[in-house]
Amino acid sequence: MKTITSTELAKLAGVSQSTVSRCLNNSPLVSAETRERVLNIASQYSFQFNSNARGLRTNRTGVVGYVFSEDFEGFANHYIQSDLYFRIRNKLIANHLDLVPVFDDKSDGNISNIEKSINNRRFDALIINRPRINDKVGTLLEKSGIPHIFVYDTDMNMNYTCMISPDHKSIGYMVGDIFCKKGYRRFIEITGPPDRSDVINKHKGFSEAIKANGYQIEDKFILNGQYKFEHTRDLVKKNTELFLHGTCCFAHNDFMALGAIEGLKQAGIKVPEDVAIIGYDNIPMSTWAKPELTTVAIDYEKIINVASQWVIELSQNKQISERKVVIEGKLIYRDTF
């Protein structure tokens, strides 16, 4: 029996080619009845789904990939990435696009899921939640022509076409400057993983602000955390001698700030009477603790709306010029400062 094309399969099933692609990709956007009908016809005509095959390069799959960071350890441990993913997905579903997660798992030798996804052209576009991509993935993307955008912890110095990111350096500077203007002279910084570009830029801005005000932060007062509540709580408890009366602390995300508050509380150190703390992200949990956390709010709604709109345009094969959006931070004053 003659093998059919995806166009012929869609016609036989009485659906669009996008629906065919969703059925073959097991998308939740189609009903079980439609999926079963399409798969039965595909099986009957020995249809082989190979999006690299001739004639399929311009077909839309109706699916967008979301590439999580290299250090992603699950949705429970990475609130911001998880929140961005689910809220962007809701926007795309409303526009008949599905968003699926892509991780670095190398289940097939040394070929990552990202590389396999590009080679098989599983997606109409990619959202990349990373500072940058390696040369191999970059070459694959260039050859495939799959459009892609970078969000959140993007290195804005890289030469990518579409990027949306908070200005981590200027936000770090703002926090350091605010501490100095309030008269603090003893500074502690609790950073995230030291090789991340957002961590590097937050630290650079924070230390530059302190230096510009005529002060400095010594290395022993820089504690490397893991963006986790429990780890930071224990880290602070092991280093309580650093937290003297009149100290201020910048934690690189709210989970670490909340962990620091708990660690200090268990050590009998009062916030903000003894130590002032400012976090970063303004997650909902920042108001759960007592005292409530002073933190830097990022306009994630803007990141979500802009990213969604770009992806919708790109998935429709619309050409867009270079776009770079920098998101500023806003200090939300609560009880810890």
C-alpha cells in the first residue's frame, strides 16, 4: 500500500495538519477520539512521522518546546522557571499551541533531548530558559531554521535575536546602593550557584554599588547557596558569627532569603532589628513568613506576555527583527528592611 503524506493523512481524517501533528505528539489539545482516529488511519496507511522528511519542513507541528536550565531539578525546586512555563503554556494553549518541557537528559548516548528535538523538528519554536546555548546546539538551530527566544536568566551580552531578561546587574546595584544610603556598613551576600550568569551579574552590581559608596564586601561575607530554603537555613546557622548587629544581607532569591530568616530566628538573631534582609523575585511566599520579606519584584507578567506573543508570531512563520527587552526591578518594602 502506498505511504501517504501528512497532508493526505489530515484530509482522510477530516482534520487540519496541526491536529495531525498534535495527535502524533500526544498533545492534550486534541480529544482521545480524534487522536485514536488519526493514529488508526496513520497505521492503516503505514504513515511514518518523520518531520525531517521531504515536504514536511514547512509544516507546523502546533508544539513549542521550553528548554529548562541546566541545573533544573524539578518543578518543586525551581519556582520561577515552573511559574513561567505554566503561565506561558496557558497563553499558548489559548492560541492553539502546546508547550512541552525539554530537559538535558541524554537517554541516547551523548545526544541530548534538545539535540534530538531539533533534529526531528518536533517544535515550531523553542523558548530557552538559559543564559546561552553551546556551539553544537547553536549550529543545529541555525541549520534547522527553528526560531527560538531566550527568557529570564539570559546573558544579554550574547548575540541572540530575541531575548527577554531582568537586568540582574542593575538590580544588584540598586540593592547595594539602598543598603549604603540607609547607613549600613556591614554587608553579607547569599548567592546562588556561582557559575550562573544571573548570579554573576547580581553579585557584580551589588559589589560595585558598595564600592561606589566607599565600602567593600569581603569574600568571607559572600555565602554560596543553592537557591533552596533548607540549604540556606543551614548555611546561615553555620555562619551566625558573620551576622552581627547592624548587618544587612542581600539574598539572590526569595527562597534563600526566607531560609536565612529561619536560620537567624533559630539562632536567636532578630530580623530586622539585628539584620536587615532583601530578597529577589517577590514570590507569593514572601508574605507568608513573619516578618514579611522585603524583596525586589520582577515584572514576570511582562516576560510571559512578551514571550508568548513572540512565540505565536514565530510559530506562524512571521519574520521578526531583533528584539531585546530588559526588565527592571522594583523594591517592595515590607518588614525585613
